[in-house]
Amino acid sequence: MGFWPFSGGKTRQSHPVFARNHSYFENIDQNRPLSEYNFVVFDTELTGLKQRRNEIVSIGAVKIRNLHIMAGETFQTLVRPHNITEATEGTFIHRITPQELVSAPRLKNVLPEFIDFCGPSLLIGHYISLDVGFVNNAAKKIFNDKITNPCIDTMRLAQVYTETYWQQFHDHYNSHVSYNLGDLSKLFALPVFPEHDALLDALQTAYLFLFLTKKLGQHGLVTLNDLFRAGQNLKKYF
């Protein structure tokens, strides 16, 4: 069991949620059909994009099971940042005001709840490295630990699908596709939700993920390993 230091020179036992999280993914089988995995699609709203300075102010998530969105299994919370004044910088984007954040829980209370909600699920997000980066940066600061869930980036999947699709039409190749979440949803005629709301963005991403996995499945990408390998082998067109 790990320990992390705090003021006074003593040690405190690491939160047990991280031990459970690590145990889930020690021997994950990547060769099963995608329908056999559980997924959590999540998004964060931030005070800015710099991990050393900015903070999470909202987390939203929805579960996918058997490649179906579980509409009744969601996670949504505001998070009170340490610097309430700094939160005003992002208000014009995510519309969360400092007044709303004053009574919100701290991230030290939110993170264990969110990690428990995720359980043994794989994580999905659009530009997911940003969201996971902020989560793990905070987890490192607060608990001296991190989550280890395998992650799938729908932006990367969209690139794979775009390349796979346009390979069939060499003379009409479109190198100017926008990989913005809203633009992709409109391009693929998916339901469109208001942007910059963590839960709605997670739901938007869930629809995109299911669309892409269905389309890529028609091209033989049917396992988790297939998706990972396709992302790694993607040509540098983008």
C-alpha cells in the first residue's frame, strides 16, 4: 500500500480507490469484441488549459455498456477551485460563474467519487489526453497517485475513420476536415447538444464514439486492440 506525505512530516495512507483502480487493469485482455467492455465517456470544464496553473471546475460522465448509452447512469458535478477569481477567465466559454462554484465540493472529495463511478471501465473522451492529464495532475497533487484506465480518443478515431473512408475516393480526398466535436457531430448527422457543458459534451462524445465504432467495425476493427493499433498506425495526414 502506498503512502503520500503531508505537512508535519507524517504520512497518510493512500486513498483505497486508487488501489482498486490499479487492480482492474493489471491483466486486461485487449482482444475481446468492443461490445464486451464497459466504457465511461467523460469531459471536464477548466479555468484554462495550463495544468500547472488552471483547475477543473466541472466533470460530466456517462456510461456505455454493450455499446449502448446508459442514460440513467451519469456523473455530474461542479468543482470548487482553489482560486475562485481565476475561474472567471473561463466563464465566457463554459458559463459557470464563480458564484456557482463557491458552494461546490473540492476536488479531493470529487475525485474518489468519480473514480468509483468509472470502476473497471475504459475511458473515452474527445482530446482525452487533456482531460486525463488534468485529472491525473490533480490526483498526483492531492493523493500522490493516478488513475490507470486505458483511454480511447474519439478525435483519433475520427482521424482513423476519415482516412479509411477517403482511401476509397483518392480523387476526392478531403484534407480539411474539422475534428472539433461539434463539427464532427454535424458532419455525421448525430444529435447535437449545447457545447461547453461537461455532461452534455460527454453525451455528445458518446454518440460520436458509437457512430465511429460501428463504421470502423465494418472495416474489420472490432476489438479493443484493433482500435489501439489503428490509432498507432495512423498516417501523418493531420
